[in-house]
Amino acid sequence: MLSRRSFLLTSGAASAGLAPFARAQRGRGRGETGLAGPLPPSIAALQPMTGLARPITDAEREGRIERARALMAAEKIDAIVLSGGASPDYFTGLQLGGGERLWALVIPAKSNPFIVCPAFEEDRATELIAGSPLAKEGSILTWQEDESPYRLLIQTLRDRRIGGGRIGIEETVKFVFADGIARAGAPSFQSVSATPVTAGCRMIKDAHEVECLRLAGQATIRVYEAVYKALAEGMTQRDVSALVQAAYGRVGFAGNASLNIGEYTASPHGSRTPQTIREGTILMLDDGCRVEGYTSDITRTFVLGKPTDKMLRVFALVQRAQKAALDASKPGVPNDAVDAAARKVIVDGGYGPGFKYFTHRVGHGLGMEMHEWSYLVKNDMYGWPPHPVLKSGMVFSDEPGIYIKGEFGIRLEDDLHVTADGAELLTEPSPSLEHPFG
């Protein structure tokens, strides 16, 4: 097999394919894919993967609603209010959004769910719920522009014999909406966080959800590998973005990837500065795609050409840290112990203390959102519950990194599934800087 260095420097491969393609990207008009001319062979060879995805069924969503009701009973919450974010989609398949006007999905603990929306949107709401669990037992409540949606929501709960109690407000609900509901419900209703219910359901993935996440990861790896094989010295980030979009178009899933090059890889989320691929520099691809609403999050770091000895040493440390996090993960282990295991490898390797070079947590929850509960870090400020521990069915990113300002950064990221007795990565980890896909 040709090395990446020899591939870049072989006149037949470069002059017949990649170099003209890079020039064409900058000098010609683009079609729907953003590409000029024929697809590179590695991308043209990609096959659709959409036939491998199984849709989430209404029966599954009805089961989720019942699970939410059980958690509401345990938390003494009488109803939860969802508006925007991924939770309405999780429970009903609906994506709600009305700008400054309240659209809300309300799930009471002991009666049927309902939608609150503007009156002029009733026809659209009816279309939306037709293919959801709400088609059987839900209802639509509407409000006119000169009426209060908050009073309508509270009055509907009272009409359903919920005269008072605790209303759980989902954490992504806008403050103006949450405040309006609290004011309309006072003093008989108390607004509380719905996170024990929404996170309590969504943190633990069932087999079908893990299947979707695994497929999303596999699709992302195929896209990354195809793009990697099509890269050439002189390409820009814009060129690579067009390759990524074309590749995801071939596999059939919506996805993205950011590319950062050289010194800009030393910032974990990169830079907006225009960058051009040069032989011998570090390249970092990061992001993912969606399968039935579930997202992958994968990073590959590699070199086109010959890496330096320092790059190889840093890569080996990050590789060991990723495996240390995997090995530390099993049910009952505190989340922060996973971060500590990875961080120890990096600090003991000379890149410490603390967050000096490994500047972020080792992982975050993953599911219908790329960042969700809970987080693999000490003193978690954002997740739920307090002092979290791993449970079977949780899925996280496993993404240690070392970032050396002014030089380069290396991050390896795969998606980690906690199993009954340990953990697995949903994708094969990167074997080397020079051969990131084996």
C-alpha cells in the first residue's frame, strides 16, 4: 500500500486526479454538491447506507412517554412542558419551534399529552401530529394573538383535574416562556426543572438507539476515509467541506465536518482563519452525522506525509489516554474517574498539570444532541444528576487531546457505549497518524 507521503508525491496520482481537482475547486462553478467536475474515486465509490437505518416507531415513543410518567411520579411532578430542543422529538417525533410565539408539548403524569400553539398554526400542528403518538390520544389547544398562551396551558391542566402541584419545565425552554408559565400558574402551581424526567429517559439508550448511534459512527468513518483519500496538498477548508458534503450525499445521511490544519489544530474547536493543506502538517477532522435523529461525534487527526517524532509521541500518548478512558468505563464508576484515567496518562507523559495541555473534559453524553447529559469530568457544572455514575446504556464521546499552542494539537474521538459489564467503542479507533483508517 502506498504511504500518504508517496501518494501525495506520486506524479500519476497527483497530476491525474487530486491536484487538478483542487485547482478546479477554486476556479470553477459548483453544482449542488459544491464540487466542480467528477467526484474523486474514493467518494464516487461510497454506497447509500440509509437502508440500514430502522425508523423509531410510534410504539417506541409511547413507551418513552410511559417511562416519563413513571419518573414524574417518582419526582412528584404533575406535568412536564417541552418547547424546542430534542425532547419533543424524542417523545413524539415532533420538532417544535415558533420563534417568539409559544409552541409547547405538555405531557401530564395522569392524562393525555397536548400541544399549545398559535391559532393560525392549527392546520400545521394537525399535520405534524398526524404521524406521531399524539394522533391517537393528543389534542391541540390554540391561542389568538391577543390572548395568553400561558393561561391557556395552566387552564388546560386545571380542566384535567390538575388543580395545583409541580410543573416541570424542560431546560431548553426560553426564559420568557418559563417565566410566563410560572406567573400564570402561581400560586397553585410551582415550576421546577423537568431534567430528572427528560434526562432520566434520554441518558439511557435502548438497543435501537445504540444501533442508530453505531450506524451514524460507521457512516462518519466511511465519509472521513473517503475524504482522506481525496485530499491533496493545496486544498483549502472550503475544498474539503465540499468533499465532505459530497461524501455524505453518497451515503445518504445529513452530516458535517470541520477541518483544521497545522497550528490551528492546537485550538480544540479550531479557527475561522483560512487554511491550506501542506505536506507534513497535522490535519484534524471533527463532527458527525445523524441517523434517525441520533448523532455521531468523531475526530480523526492525521498527517499527509511524514510526521515528526514529536507528533508521533503525542499521538501515542493520546491513543493510550483514549484506551485508558475506555478501560475505566463500566457501570457504577463515577463519571469523573473516566476523565481522571485519561488525564493521568497525559500528565504522566509530560503534558500537565491538570488542564494545561489536555484543555477539556474527556467526554460528553451523546444521543439526539451532540452534547447532552452527562459529562465525563470532575465537578461537572452542566450535567445531571449531581455526582453522576456510569450506567449501562449510556453513550459518551471518548476524546482526549493534547494541544500545544503555536505548534499542533492531536485529538482522537470515538463514541463510547457503556455495556452491562464494561464499555465498547462504536467505531474502530485510529491506529496511527500516517494510516488513520488502517
